[in-house]
Amino acid sequence: MKQNGILPSRGLVVVPVLMLPTLLGALWLALAPGAAPARVLVVTGTVAVAWYLLAGIFAGQRLFSELAVLRQVRAARRMLVDEPGCAWIVDAQGAIRAQSAQAELVQDMAGRDAAALLTRHRARPAAAAAGLLARVGDDRPARLPLEDGACLTACRIPGTVLQLWRHEAPRHAPVPPVQVTGPGMGFGDLNLPIALLELDASGQVLTANLAAQGLLGPVACGTFLGDLVDGPGRPLNDWIAEVREGRDTGRGEVLQTRTGEPERALQVTLGASPGTNRIVAVLTDVSALKTLEAQFVQSQKMQAIGQLAGGIAHDFNNLLTAITGHCDLLMLRRDNTDPDYADLHQISQNANRAAALVRQLLAFSRKQTLTPQLIDLRHTLSDLSHLLNRLVGERVVVTVTHDPSLRPIRADARQFEQVLMNLVVNARDAMPGGGEIAIRTENVRLRSRLTLEQASIPKGEYVRITVSDQGCGIPPEALDKIFDPFFTTKKQGEGTGLGLSTAYGIVKQTGGYIFCDSLPGEGTTFTLYFPAQRARPASARPVPQAPAALDDLPDERRRTVLLVEDEAPVRAFAARALKLHGFDVIEADSGERALEILSDAALVVDIFVTDVVMPGMDGPAWIRAALRDREGTRVIFMSGYMDATLSDGNAAIPNALFLPKPFSLTDLVASVENHLAGRAGPAQSADGGEAGETSALQ
């Protein structure tokens, strides 16, 4: 493998041109010292010095840029060590910086332009190479078919400006036959693009080609196959005997390597040559496929648990709404001197605690109802710092550092505070002897896509928040599981395993990213990225409104509410609450029944209050049907979480608000009264913003 010796000459060659005016001026002054007045000499000298500085700056920038590329090339050369075929490292300008050993054997291309790789395959190789460079430069892998059935693939090396170009042989090309005539006469010296081992009847290696050694490391003659890879779940000798006797199905086994770095997953397929006691083992690196499979399984598991959590939360919110609602009705008829009032108050408080647990489930499953708004983290963390200091105790110090020009983010302030408290509490528990928890915020601009922990962050402007501790750290084997629900590294009874999974769900639902970096014994750092927002002008900020009193409506006509709820206890509580405050309530247990009631054209309904998830027609479906004949009627949706039927991809429903369950009697009545009056109330607009007259349901 050879690396070219490219120097930053492309930039340096311009330096003499930039210095040419200075040289000409000096020559002129030497030949005619008194030909120019002093003022002209001063001005000319100033311009010459500025021109000279410009040349130095330009050359310095080119030099430092080239040195950075050279460092990246040195790091990227390690990728070429394990390349069995032809591969090249290409910089952003199209120069070949390094090449694999096989590429050097075929033709030394180091230092040449990448277009030289395509001269035999394209009539306009420069244009084809430029197209590949541009596509990969945008972080889009490219594949260019060649005339001989092979192809040239190109991809960007993560974290660098370099690209990896590979020449891949045609898949249909036949594998050259392996001549097995005796020990040492196999294919060990052949540079085949397929990793092959030659085994004897007992499974000991006779020869291994270069590609196999690239996967397994150096393989000594006589090494048993079981010392190179783990067994397939049964004795390896039995598998070898089946292959030798022709009883094997020919299906490969995916095994883990025991030698070489890093550890790989290999698909091993054995085949016996007829009439001999020799066995050929074909090795295929499937590490990337196994990683994708693991990620897919993890995604499926998280999705299944999320659906379960969302379903449980929906049903629990209905139960809690009925409990808290009927409790509120009982407390309306009693004052705090009543002997039963304290018991009713305890019921209400415990129902609220249960509702907080349900919100955790919804946060984990990313189905909670968020009210995003522009947040200035400097103010939020300043208000939160007192609570955080009380949480961590006296032996732990919380320090907060801000970027002076920190930009706001768009998030639910209450849920964002929950994320920070979860991270700080975890950091406190990791430092039983005390220490420092450092919270830092800063603006960052990603000029290209950033890949961290197999997650890809698009380029753009972000606000980065780091929470670091000096604790015991997280073991490497547990680092990939810390965001899993119910997984905890704490002792039994000390943690629920929902803190980090809840934080993960909140951050993801907000549109952000969260990563963890930890070294045992040195501490842990959580890094959060949120899209940066533009600060809203002071004139555009909403003026807070005082909450409206729950008095009877001033209109002489009693307002009519069509209440649609399939859960009978919730429907009973909501109907009684609205009737107590002067509304006429028409009840329906389904969307179909609601449309039957509305078929009476003489019936006047002022507002629809409906559940979202119901058997048969859901809330948005029957509302859209009803609004065809009753355009302009106001709507309040109720649900345990913001369901997919209320999100993108659906036609807008004007004048619609969302009231999350569980809600109290006061929340329900205030939402109906304020929505009818066109005021903001406890309910929120269905698009996640502030409630108001012009909100629309998507």
C-alpha cells in the first residue's frame, strides 16, 4: 500500500504571483531611487505590505488545510489494510491520496487524479469522476457500473473530507477453481476477492488466502477451525463430518471470530471436494448485516413496548379522568370542614400522582401531548438551578455555563425540565462521595452530516447541551442499553429504569438527539442536540392573559354541548360537570350516534366535545362529517395522548382545541366556556401551540 506525497503546492504556487508587485516595486526603486515622491512611496509600500500579508494568509490557510487532510489520510490508511481488493483514498479535489496493496500491484495510481481510474471505462472520465466526487461530497454513497460487469463504489469516510473508492468484481463472476493436490499446493497465495480456507478432514487449516487472513489475522498451518471461530451451537467436528460425507445442506452458519481485531461476524460455508479429504471454507463478513439486524430488532422491541405503553396510558387516563372527575363533583358539595373532605383530597392527590406516572409512560412511547414554545435556556436553567441544587444535596455541586449568544430552542418547557432533572439525578447517584455536575450550553453549526452512535444528525445550526459528572461511569457492555425501558445499573429497588428512557422519548419527540459517552471510573457525559431557533422579537411575544373566571355565560340562551365519549364513567362525569355550570348536554356513546342526533336540522349545537379514539368512527372522522352541514361549530377533542389521527396528513379542522386526559372538572368547564367565548383556556390547540380563536386541527 502506497501513499502519495502530495504537498500543498496548489496553493503555494500562487504565492509568487501575489508577491510579484512587491518584487517589481523593489527593482524599480533600486534602478531609480529618486523617481517617486515620498507620498507615493508610502501608499505603494502600504499596498505592497497588504498584498504580502494577503499572500501569507492565503498560503497559511492552504498549508493548515493540507496538513489536516494529511492527518486524515494517515488515519484512513488503516481502513485499507483489510481491503482484499482494489481500493483508493480520494480527497475532495479528486486526488488519489492512498491505495490498497492490491491496487498498487495492479497499477500505482498514488498522486494521480481519480479520473485516471475511469479512462478505460468512460469516454469522459473527468466528468464521471467529478459526478462521483460531488455526489459523495453531499454524503450520498454512489455506485458507477463499469464495462466489464464490475462497478466502482464510493462513499465518504465519516468525520473526514476523504472518500473511499472501491473496485468490486461482478457478482456473477465464477470463483477460480481451487486446486487441491497436496499440502501447500492450495490457494493460499492467490489474491482472490473471496476469503477461502483449505481444511483437512479433521478441520485443521492447510492454507488461507490473503482475504481470509484479512478477516482472521495471520493463520498458521495446522490451526483448528474452532480456534478461529466460535462453534455453530453443536460440535464443530460433527459439522465437518457431515460436510465430508455429503450430508450437509450447504447452508452457511453465522459465527463470531476468536482472532483478529475487531471482532467480526462471519458467515462460514463448508464444501468438500469430491473424492478427497479436503474441505473448502468460504468466509463472508456479515458484521454490518448483523449490526443492522440488531438495530432492527431493537427498533421493533422499542416500538412494541411503546405501543403497549401508549395503549395502557390511554386506558389509565380514561380511568383517572373518571376518578378525579367524580372526586371533584363530591368535593363541590363539601367544604374543608367536612370530615370526608380530607379523604376526598387524598384521593385527588393520589390520582394526580398516578397521572404523573402515566405521563412518564407516554413520554417513553413518544405519545404525550407537548406544548412546544421558544425557550431561552439561560432563563430556564437559572430558574431550575435552585431545584437542582436541592436535588443533589450538599456534597454535589451543579455548575452551569452558557454561550453568551445562546439561541433559543423550541420545546415543552415542563418536559425539558424533566429531562434535565432525570440526567442530574442520575449523575448525583453516580457520585455517592460527591463531586461536580457540569451543565454547558453552546451554539454549534454542523457544516456536514454528523454521525454519532449510529445516529445521523443533518447539517444545520443546533444548540448543544452537555451534562457531565465525575462519577463511576457506565460499563461498556451496558452503554448500548441505558435508554432501554426498565434497564438500570442501580441496585434492586433503587431505580425503575424509566428515567433515561423517558428522557430519550421526550428528546426524540421534541425533534432533538441525545447521546451518552462514558468511561468507567472517569465519569459520564450526556450530549443533547436541539435545532436552534430564531429569537422572537419583543413586539411579537404574546401578552399573558389572566385566567377567566368560571361564571355562567352572559348570554340569555343556554349553550348546547354535544358530548361524545365511549367510556360511560367519563361521559357521566363530563355531562354532570357541564350541566352544573348551565350547559344543555346531549350525550352520545359513538360517532355514528352523534351523526344520527345531528341529522335533526332544527337542533342547535354550539360546541362538540368528543373523545378521539373510539370504536367505529373516531373523533376526527365524525367531526369532519358533521362540519359539512354545521360549518363553524367549535370543537374540543379529548384523549389520553395526541393520537396519530390528530397529526400530519389529515385535513385541517378549524376552531379545534385539544384537552388531554386526565382533566379536572375545572379544566373541562373552563375549556368549554373559554373556547365558546374565543379566549385562551386550559386546553391547547391541536397543533401543539397555544390555544386561541384561529387554531386548527391537523
